[in-house]
Amino acid sequence: MLKTITLLSITATLVFGAPTASAQNRAGGTAPPAAAQPAKKKQTAGPFHGRLKAVDPAARTITMGTRTFHVTPDTKMTKDGKPATLKDAVVGEMVSGYFKTAENGNLVLSTLRFGPKPAGEEPSKKKK
């Protein structure tokens, strides 16, 4: 008798589908779509580094890759450990610093270093 019940259960599942599938079909068709992947959040502040692609002294901007950073009067700029200006920038050289995103969406520089880190400069965080 157990074999008969098991055989009937298997036959019913094959003919009518699984109970959840039939409930979904009666409810309106297909299963709900999988949850969409959350959109990648853009970085709103933090360090950056890379090769300088362009400098626009009139607009007071620098470009690295696809990102354009705005230089303000408050931006602390250095080159070889000494104070610098946008005139000291050389396209193709390494640059690094720290930026924040303004309310209007502009990437505003807090600090900007032209060239590599000077040999005598200590790292900002010490590893233990």
C-alpha cells in the first residue's frame, strides 16, 4: 500500500506539477523576478592616486582617467614636499591626494600631491 501512495504522489507531481508551481500559475503567471542588484555607490570622499591626464589652470581642475577634480583656494598642494601650484603639474606624472564630493556633485580636492611621495615623508597610518 505504501508503494501505491508513493507512486500516486510521484505521478501527481509529474502530471500537475509541484504545489508551489501550480499556486504561482493560478496567482498570475510566473514567479516574481529576482531582486535587482543594488546600484554601486559612488565614492563621496576619500584618497585617490593615479596618472595626471589633464590640467586646466583657468577652470582650476585636474583630470585623472574619467574623473575631474576641482582645486579650491583651500586645497593644500605639494610637490617634492614643498608648497606647489597648478603650474607645477606635469601631465603624465603621478598625483595623489584626498577629495570630497560637494553638494553640486563636483569632486573637490582637500589635498593634492604632484609626483611621488618624498622619501622622508612618513605614512599617515602606521602598521602594527
